Amino acid sequence: MIFVGVVLLLLAKWAWGAGTFLGGWGFLFLGHRIEGNHPAFFQGPLYLLVGPIWVAKEVWMFLSGRRPIPESQGPQTK
């Protein structure tokens, strides 16, 4: 939701973008509260990039039709 909120903000849908962005952050903190741990970005500001990079990778893999091959099913080498 945070990522979609940023995209909507960039596409001039500022009201929807702001609501989605803030709602995403609310759900993020609520989920971590239920889990009983802190979000990874509390360890340092660099961790703020991990989530967007992961989402971008997943979107790219979905759009390109590529899926990772699990190591157990990868090419066999002797």
C-alpha cells in the first residue's frame, strides 16, 4: 500500500495517494505490533530501501513472467 500510495502521488491523484500511503504505514505498524517486533528500518535508514527494492523486484518478475528456480530444482552439477 505504501508503494501504491507513492505511485498515486506521482500520478497527481494526491488525495488517494496520501490516504493509501498513510494507511499502508498504519497497517505496517499495526502488523508489527501484533507480531511483537519492530520494523527492520528501526535498525538504520538503509533498511528503508529494502522494502521498495523487494516490491520492485516482485513486480518486475511478475511483469516479465520470470520466477526464481528453487535451489533444489536448479541445474544439477557433478
